[in-house]
Amino acid sequence: GSGGKSRAARAPSTGKPAVTPDSVINLDHGDPTMFEAFWRETGDAAEIVIPGWQTMSYFSDVTNVCWFLEPGFDHEVRRLHRLVGNAAVDGYHVLVGTGSTQLFMAALYALSPPGADEPMSVVSTAPYYSSYPAVTDFLQSGLFKWAGDANAFNGDTYIELVCSPNNPDGSIREAVLASETGKAVHDLAYYWPQYTPITRRADHDIMLFTVSKSTGHAGTRIGWALVKDRGIAQKMTKFIELNTIGVSKDSQLRAAKVLKAVSDGYDELSAEGKQAHHHHRLFDFGRRKMVERWSMLREAAAASGIFSLPEETSDYCNFTKEMAATNPAFAWLRCDREDVEDCASYLRGHKILTRSGSQFGADPRYVRSACSTGTTPMTSSSSASPLSSEVKREYD
Ligand code: PMP
């Protein structure tokens, strides 16, 4: 996206790439660099130094089901959930993964019994996150296969992926299927106060989280799962053992430090003495940014007369103790023009790259457009990065 960095003209006032008539604005994928400004102000509270002799062993805690989980990371994950109140941690196993993407794959493996007559059906209500079908079918496993929209599924044996708030449309979701043999995986990547009011302490069997969305550290590639059942936790751990023999300790230490800095920012005791802490609250910063962006976006959509956005909903947030609106990381934009059947190509004609609704199992009149992407829309000159050769990404 930002391939034109060195060549693109810069706006003298901001130093950011200038938007010129031939600029391409890439809103196809999100990248949480929006949070960079916050972390630049954090200083050494989120910094780590790792001497050459440290983090050399494969093992972290051989007495734990997840033997490669760093105890310090486990501690900060539980502490942050207790602070925010978005998920139950008591009685849960914490598992670490290389992003929540690896834990998603581990969950598919753990929930698909070996030696079944047919692959396990994996479903999710449309519009669903475009990575789900892509990752599920990538290796054409005999254990599981993508089976599309959960609402159109017939049968008792399935894995239902429940993403809430949902990527791409930000909706709050519950499982739509129920059966003795059906299983649900709750992807709660966006269930944090900058995106949505925290209305309940989630306590599902398998819940997935990631620093990519909570703190913005997508490049650290650290996610975690909260898993109730010990047997499932063991199988998920086995998957990661055979996939990558564990998860980078260096990344876990960094993620632990970052989560600690977030919790410390809200810690009453430390805030009292240190003003710096008091003004350094990630979820407040994130919420402010998201509110700003959504108000500009809603204004622009209304002014256009041809685009509509999902209705804004609000609820009481148990964390902030205030009413709060939902501020999704993505905009699920509908083009209402009668003559436009494919909103993504219509926007592409105007040098704006978005992801078609069809990639989310939905109507191509819709597109998903990134909202929590860089500090400015990623721009590049169309000659440096022709639309036709844009790398197609299915994640984020
Ligand atoms: N789940 C959802 C709903 C996401 O949007 C993303 C990232 N875009 C992920 C999971 C993957 O996150 P990670 O970077 O931890 O692999």
C-alpha cells in the first residue's frame, strides 16, 4: 500500500504523503498503525531489552498445558481481562499463538475428530471475515472444510465461527446454530473498549484475542486463546507444537510488556502519583480516534447521497461506566446508486481500493473499507503502484 513512500510528494504542513489527482487510496486492508502515536508517547514503559543469553530454550513452563507460554504473558493477559471485564479468565487455560490466526487453525484441528467419515463443516454468518474460508480450505484438509453461511447450514455437526464485533460489518453477534455435537469458536479480536461498549463478561468455551487489534501490535504476531476444556487446550497446544514448536518468546515478552503498560495506565495507584500514567490510557486514546474518524466518515457518506453505512448503535459500557457507540475498525459501505452493482469496481474507478462484499459471502453492492488503518489513508501514485498489480490479501 505505502509503496510510493520514497517517491510520493509530501504535504509540507504534515509531512504525510500528499493526495494528488493520480493518488490511489488503499482502504483494502487494515493496518493498526493508528495506534503508533499512542505508543510513541509511552517511552520505556513499553520497552524491553533482551540480553543475548536469554529466551534461548524451547520451553517456558513444562508444568503448563501450553508449555511454551511465558508465565509473564499469561499473567498480563489475565490481568487485562480482569481490568476490562470483557472475558472470564478464572477456570480457563491461556494458550499463546503466532497471531490469533494460528490459534484459529489450532481450534479447527482440535474440534475436528480424527477418522470421521466426512470433513467437519466450518461455517460463519455472512458477511464473515474473508480469512475464515481462505484459511480453512488452504491445505485442503481431510479434517474440515468451509461450508459457508451459518444461516444456510443444515446439520448437527459443525464448527461455527462467531466474530463479535464482526469483521467486516461491526455487528454484535451470537452463535446462530445450536446442537449437541456442534461447536463454536468465538473470535473476540475487536471486543475491546475502543471499538465497542463492553456489555458482558464473555465466557464461551473457546475465545480468541490478539494484540493486533487490542494494542495495535500486529507485527509482534501474538494472539491468545481462552479455553475452558483441558482436552481441547491440549489438542490446540499439540497443533502449535507440530506447526511451529511453540511461539516466539521474544514476542511474548514484548506483548507482555505492552499489555502491562496498558493495564498500568488504568491502575489507580500508579495513576495517583504519576500524572503521565493518567494521561496515558490506550482505550481512551483509541476511542477518541475512532469517534473522530467515524464522525467524519458518516458526514462524508451522508453528503455523498449515494453511500450508506450501518446504523450507529450504542450501549452502556461496563468498563468506562458510560454510554458508548460502536466504532468498528472497518466501514461496511453500501453503494445505493441504482446503476452500480459492484461497489468495489465503482470505487476502483475513482482510485479507491476496497474489498468487495462478495469476498465476505455478501452482496457486491457492499464493500469493506478500512477505518483504523494508518494515520492517513495509504496513498501511492498510480504509476508507482498500478491498480492491476496490487497484491491481493485475504487477511486483516
Ligand atoms: N480475527 C479477526 C476478526 C481479524 O480481523 C483478524 C485480523 N484482521 C484476526 C483474527 C487475525 O489477527 P492476528 O493478527 O492475531 O493473526
